[in-house]
Amino acid sequence: MKKIISVLLALCICLGLASCGAPMYDNMSEGYPSFSYQGENNETYNEIIQNQFISTSEEATKAFSLKVDTAAYTNISRYIENGSLPPVDAVRTEELINYFEYDMPIDENNDHPFSVITQVARSPFAAGKHMAYIRVKTPDIATEDLPASNLTFLIDTSGSMYSYDKLPLVMKAFSLLVENLSEKDIVSIVTYAGSSEVMLDSVRGDRKEIIMDAINSLTAGGSTAGSKGIETAYNLAEKNYIEGGNNRVILATDGDFNVGISSTSALEAFISEKRDEGIYLSCLGFGTGNLRDDMMETLSEHGNGNYSYIDSLYTAQKVLVDEMGANLFTVAKDVKAELQFNTATVSEFRLVGYENRIMSSDEFDDSNKDAGEIGAGTDVIVLVELILSEGYTEGTLFDVCIRYKDPETEEQGQAIYQAAAITETPDTDYNFACAVAAFSELLRGSEFIDNTTAEQIAQCANANKGADIKGYRAKFIALVAEYIKLDLHTESEIGKIEQMCI
């Protein structure tokens, strides 16, 4: 018993040390019901049918929308940290990989709004296979150089939001965003519960006291029946539209979508119409128990926005402050990628993740097909598992073709990049991304995980933490340690992970 207690204590210490350097915040629970995770709940997720290996003799191309949210990583972390394994469909591999910052220098490309680099090396986890790493990077833009924002906060204030990890966290999260706005920006606030209410209409971003007073006055109560919140929010966004600016509705909810349009198809059509008029939608999910992850993922996709799950002010800081440009300011829209394989050198391939983003070659060629958006300072990482042709010695493995539109002029662009030659010394970014992908496969119970263990994943991640200035990678290693506890590994395995964290 003493050994077990000491192991658990060490793991707690590990988690605390892993977050060193992260901002500390006040206790969120004062005055609100304590958070108690329930194993059975009404959370809903889109089904994921995992990509399989494809023979290049049958299909030599693979196209997909180059859009990545990060909600899945925070969400699966919430499950593991509260003592449960996440539902399989909550684990979207590409979102886990893209949660992290990637550090290796990359040359800017002045011909396109992004640069692309590739690496190919032996898979660190699958014998006889190679992994291709593709990184799409847009330039960072200083906050003061970002275009003006017309932001409409659409906030769920129904009774189900009365919990410290819901409305109180929403209020503090938006407060962080408001602190980074300026006089060129506009903020409006719409709430919805029994009815919708306009709390603010087009207040300048430098009038922070007025905005904060409105945010701090929010209270949770009532149902959501009959609310016209979504229509009210879009009407305000349209009225306050800024030409050349970032016009966006930001929906914050625990998952109750009785926002005034009851039909899912009608809601998708409404948001798509407004998207085409230049008003985008981003979704922020909060709390547990009735999280409509499937709906928020779908609506943000139709609204040319992002979907993030906010479980703490640490995450809110990351999403709404540190990555504000990437999450709120689009630099390329309808971004689509097509991998074009050389059938002479690649025998089979498997796209890792992106199952809900796959499109046909005809859709890739169709300039009217909606696809993903990438923002300022964005990194998009794609991994592809490869089986090389028998007797392979040299030759191009694949090309990466990317199509996109300018968000203002709608002018179309295309870029083609040839995959780099196989390297025996991939960098830390490559190796860390592979470790995260392997952990995702482990959580999914994937047939492609081979015999890889959580301990091996943690060792790989630990050896490739890089600079890790904000501690995201260290927190990942701590998360793997928590998983090992859930998975009933041996004390010796847990002890090894403890040492990595420390």
C-alpha cells in the first residue's frame, strides 16, 4: 500500500512540475458546485472510421481539407486526468498532433501565404515502415499588425451553465481575449437562455471597463427554448461589418444548441450562408456531461472557424491569447491538400488522421468546394505512414499539392512541393509528432499500433521535448503517465515515467 501511495504522490508531483512556467490562476470553484466527472453522460461525437493502408497501384492520390482544430487534445486530457479513458470517437489524431508548437526554423515563402517542409524517416514505432512528416507554416503577425476585429460573443447562459467549469470559466476566458483588443476592434455580446438578449452592441475594444462590466454581470439560469441567439448574433455581426477585417461570431456553450434554429441542417445552411457573406463562426466548448462535440466540430467547419475545448484558464490563454492570430485571423481559405504518390517508390500509404476531412480528387479540383482555413502563425502538421516498394533505393516518394484562395480577393493559388529524401536523423519536431500520433493510436485501440507501449511513447516524447518554452510537451509526458495509471501498468513502468517528468 505504501508503494502505491508513493507512486501516486510522485505522479501528482510530476504533473505539477510539468506545468512549471505556465501561468497560475485563482481557484475557479468558489461559489459554484464542485466539478464531479460522470463516467456516463450525454456527450456526442462524430464517428471516425480510421484510415487504412491503400495500395498506390489502386489509388495514387489522397486529398483532404487542410483544417485542424485542437479541441480533441484538451478533451481527451480532461477524460484521462479525471480517471477515465475517452470515447474512441473523441480521439481525432490530427487534433492531438496539431495541439503543440513546432520549433524548427522554416524559410518563409513570399509566393504563397505559407511555407511547406517535409521529412521522411523510418517510423520510430512500426518496423519496416516509414513516416512522412509534412509541415505547413504561415508567418506570425504581431498583435498590433493584425486587422481590425468585429467580434460578437454568443454566450450560453442557460441553467446548465451554472458550474465553475462553465459560465465562470467562459467569463474569465473572454476577459483574457478582451485584454488583447484595441480601439480598432469592436465587441458585441449576445446571451441566450429562455430568450436572447443583447448585452453590448459595437463597443470599441479599448473601452475595456464597459466590456468587462457586461461580462462580469452574466448569470446562468433558465432553459434555452425559443431563443433566437444565433440569429441575433449574426444580425449584429452583419450590422457592424468591417471591410477587410475579422468579422466573427464566437459561440461559447456546454453543448446545448437550442439557439433559435432547431434543425441541424437548417443551422448548417444558415451558418454556411453567413460564411459566404464574410462572417465566420468559431466554437468554444466548456464543461462536461452534455458536450455536443459533434455539433461544434461540424458548425465550426461550416462557419470557416475553429473549434476549441476550454477546460482551464491555461487553455483559454493558449487559444484566445497566445494563438489569437492563428485562431481568429484567416490568411488562406478553402485550403486543400493532395498527396500525389510515386507508384514506383511507394507501395502503400496511410494518412494518419484527417478522417473527417477526406475529399475526392474531383472535390480537390473543384474551386467551389469549401475546405479549411488557416490563420496567421499557424502550423499544420500531416503525418503519412509509408510502405516503400520492394528494392527501393532512391527516387521521389510523393508530391504535396496545396490549393487555396485569398480570403479577400478570392483569387486562387496553388503550390506543389516535392517530398524530401529519406533521412536517418529526423529532427525533434518529427519525432515528437510521431510520439503523439502513437499515443492517439493507443487510445483508439488501433490495429496500427503494433507492439508500441505507453512507456516507449513517453521515452520518445521526453527525448524530443525541444525548447518547450510553454511546457506543452512536458504536460503531454505527464498525461501519458496518467494514462499508464488508468491502464494498470506495473509500478516499475510508472516509476520510469515519473523520472522523465521530473
